[in-house]
Amino acid sequence: MTSELRSIAANSAVRRSHFRALGLSEADLAKPKIAVVNSSSELAVCFAHLDGVAKVVKEAIRAAGGVPFEVRTTAPSDFITGAAKSGSYILAARDLVTNDIEAQVEAAMLDGMVCLTSCDKTPPGHLMAAGRLNIPTLLVIGGYQASGMIGEDHVDIEDLFSGSVGALFGKPGKHSIEAMVEQAILGPGVCAGMATANTMHCVVEALGMCVPGSAPVRANSEKMFDAARRAGARIVEMVQQGLTPRAILTEGAFRNAIAMVLAVSGSINAIKHLQATAVEAEADVDVFALWEEMGRSVPVLAAVRPNGKVRIEAFEDAGGARGILKQLAPLIDTTARTCMGGTLADDLAGFTVADEEIIRPLDRPISEGPAIAILKGSLAPESAVVKLGIRDGSRPEKFDGPAVVYDDTDQAIRDLADGKIAKGAVMILRGQGLKGGPAMGGGASRLLFAIDAAGLAKDVAFVTDSQLSGLCLKGLTVAEVSPEAVAGGPIGKVRNGDRIVIDAAKRQLDLDVPVAELAARASNPNAMPIEAKGYLGIYRRDVQSMATGAVLTDLDAC
């Protein structure tokens, strides 16, 4: 549509009549029209407070001379909407968020948007929508939840998740499950710790897509509301300046985001979310290649749970994402443009890290990198991801052993509980990928916690074509093996007893089976055990490979 035709559509008499009926004046119709994208939900604490955030953002937009329109999207929460279909709705909902925004914001020809971003899948969903629509966009970080104490012990969702799986193995831990249920979550917001949500919140700041100093942040704190007010005012200026996401989401921005995740040993899920954002923004960026490049130089600078003992509150107080970027300045692209209109260097000018024991300088890191590495090999011709975390020798980085193959998470957990898994084995869980899951449901995370509960985290390796919760950091685990089993990947041809070789230092994941024998084998016959109809059926049909970040857009058809 030409700009002239777009102007006619945006200012049609019928459209103006609708807006007047909503209470807008003739003067309002000439102002920037801003979508406030809200995922508020009474179903999950991750999103329960966002109506209050939306109110603050809308007030700030009006005060700055804009007109806000609040719209809603789906609100995926891992622990709530992950209950059905083995968690298949979680990753699939990321793309539903993106498409939902397009169907409202793009369709209504609004001038800009502020996205209230919270749990794991809304930050990437919002970033992907920003890249696709390419209208001025800011994200407002919804913050992390408060957690409590049992006696002198701090308890959060990680403790509860681990304890609930441990209880299945007769190892309930120091505190009862019921006591932890009462204390693990004491307010709205995302999981405490450097799991996927807080990782992605830090990624948003590293990309320059939120006002500086936004992440991480205590939910419903004055600091969070101050960022919301600043975002409401800034988005109107961005519309007036014509500053769009594709001017911000450059290769330099992606380098900065990758360095951020490596430096905090964040969630492996950030890799596919960043690649999907690059695809939607039509940025010529290979996140997987950049990850390997950046991994050679970026050390771990902070040890926030589950990587170490530092609580997310202490990380925030020490400087948070902004502090990490400040320490990383010699290694990253500080000339990258941000939502403030200047460069990252401008945003960091005058900022100092409050506690260099919590956010270390480059010459005194927590550990050498990479915290997360991309593997390839005969078992993963395209890619696979291993999280090494803090490399202090406490977890193996090389493993060579016989495969024990599973197509069913529950059966694998039963065998662990019955003592059927021997030390030295490589447990393979397959058929759990993008199409097989579908959408990489949560079964692999449960199995990994079960391996830990069985006391085998250091003695058994784990390989899967599924994703993992950002809370997972147990032993030597390789996830997101691509191609997945149901796409004909070699992981679908592994048989019990096959030799598997994992070598993180060499970035290798190999299946020691002769090429001719492997080619003659049939692929996994038990693929796709989860029936997928409706939206999950659409997702299974249309989802693209991991190399795209698992977008739904058929790039060859574009």
C-alpha cells in the first residue's frame, strides 16, 4: 500500500467515527496513536500485575501528547499453560503472541507500540512483532516475583521445582513441598533467578529495545513504574523521530545481546529467540555463528541462581543488565543505536557498577567462557546447544558412552527411579522437537531434574531434541539437537548401545555409527506421540527449522 493510500485508510470517515465514539476529540485524532500491548492474565502471577503497569504507561503517553490504545494478547506461563500436551503450548504461544500483535496493531495502522513484557515467551514474541511490523516500539519489563524464607533458608521456584521432582525419588529435601509451595512465590512477576524470563529481560536491554536500567527489576517496584513512565513518554518521541526497530536491531545489537547471555550464563532458549527476532526483522544475522564467535572471548561475569548463589535482587542492585554491558564495553559494539536515539555508549556514560564482586570486571571474571556453546557433528549436523555454566570443574564437559534411548519422558523417569540407568550411559530423549513435541514441550526439563534427583548428574550425560527450562543446569546436557528426530535427523536413528561422543571443547556431538549403517536405518517409528489439532496442528505443520529460530514464516515462500 502506498503512503497516500495508507493515509486515506488511516483517516477514513468510518474510522474517525469509531474513534469519536470511544471519546477521542478531533485534536486526539491528529496525535500519535500508540498500542499498549498487554498480556495481563488472572491465570498466572507472571502477568497478574500488568493492568497496573498499563495504566502508568497510558498516562505517560497521554502526557507526552499521544493517544494510547490498550490491546491484549495471549499470556503463556510455563508452570500454568504448560500443563496440557506435555507443555507443547509454551513455545508455540511465542509465535501466537507475535501474530496476535500483527492482527491488532498492524491491522489498525497504529503509529507505535509499547509491549508489557513478562514471562519467558512474551519478550521474544514482542521482539519478533517489533521486527515484523517495524513501527516505533519499546518493551516495558514486568519484573520478577518476590520469594520467601523457611527459617533461615531462602526458597524460590527453583527449589520447589527441584524438590517436587526429588520427592518422586524419595529425596524430598530439607523442607516439605507444602512449606515451599507457601513461600516460593510471594507476589506477581516472573521466576526469580537467571532463568529464561530474566535472561530475555536482560536481552531486551542489550538490544536497546527498552529504556536503560530496566532489567532485571522487582515487580511492582517504584523502579519498574519509573521505567514504565519513561517508556510512555519516549515512545511518542520515537514516533515523531521515526525511530523504528530495524534501525536498532542491527548486527551490533545482536552481538551485544549474545554477549549479555554469555556473561550471565543465561538460558539456552535465548539463542532461538534471538534468531527468530533477526528473521522477523529481516536482519542478515546468523545468531548461531555469532554465538560461536562471541563465545571465544566473553567470560562469565555474574553467578546468579541457578548458576551460583547470588540472588536476582543482589544482581539488580549491583547494576543488572546495564552493569554487565558496562563491564563488557571493550568486547561489544557500543556504537549500536538504542531506543533512546543515541548509542549504547551514550546510555552507559557515567554509569558505574555498584558491586564488582557480583558483576565482575573482565580482568577478574567468575569463570572463563563460553557459558553456552553450539555443538555440531554426526548426531547434530545443523546444531545443538550445551550449557556449561560456570566452568569450575564441577560438571563434565566431555563424555563418551553407550546410548539409552527413550521416546517417552515418563518411561525414562520410571527407569531412573527403578535404578535401571547405569553410570556412564548417555540418555537420549527424542521425538520432542519443534514438530515432534510439538513445540519442544517440557518433558526434557522434568527428566533432567530426575537425573539429578537420582544422583546421576555427574555420571550420566543427557541428549535431546527438546528445549530445556532456563532453571536447568544439571550435569552435561545437550539440547535442541537439530535436525530433530521427526525431521529425519540422526537422533531419530540412534539405537540402544550406540556410542555417543560429546566434546564441548571441540564443539562436537557425534554418533559413532558407520555412515552406511546409519543411512540404512529407519528413523524413529514412535515419533509425534502427542496429538496436535487446532493451533498446535498449525504449528506442527508450519514451524520452520531451528536455524530460523523456529519461526512460523515459510521463508522460501516469501
